[in-house]
Amino acid sequence: MSDEFDNELDQIMADTTAKAEPMPSGTPAAAALIQFIERVERLEEEKAGLMEDIRSVYGEAKGAGFDPKIMRAIVRLRKMEPADRQEQEALIETYKTAVGMG
């Protein structure tokens, strides 16, 4: 784990330890908490699998001669609302002109 994550976790633990009352195991609240945590863990596992699938698709595309970096940019642009995309493209053109690229 990263030092940043460890520091954040230490801070969370310090904050919650100072404020929280112990939750007895075997209570309905403890059971609900366990269910939430297990659901998050399952979703994290699924997310990791999906990320691997996405990397695989980009690898296939690269093998077919496409540039994964450009594909990622296109995917990011397609997620945007048209007005937001147009605003971003206009700003890019403005900045390019300002630095002598346009």
C-alpha cells in the first residue's frame, strides 16, 4: 500500500476511534455493516475484472493498428455532454493559438 493511503487510513482510524462507541458483533447493525462491506468488496473485484477486460480490448485494438491513447481520448469525449465537449474544444483552440500552435 502507498504511504499516502496508510496515512489517510491512520487518520480515519484516529478520528473514528475518538468518536465512535464500540459496535458489538452479532447485532443487526453489525450484520448490516458486514453486508455493506462484502458488497463493496465484491464490486471492487468485479471492477478489477472489468478493468482487465478494458485493457485487453485496448491491447487488441493496438494490435490492429489503432492508438490506445487516442481511443481513450475519444471515449472520454464521447462521455461528455455535447455543450461541454464544444466548450473544451474551443478552449483548447484558444490555448493553442495563445502558445503559437494554432
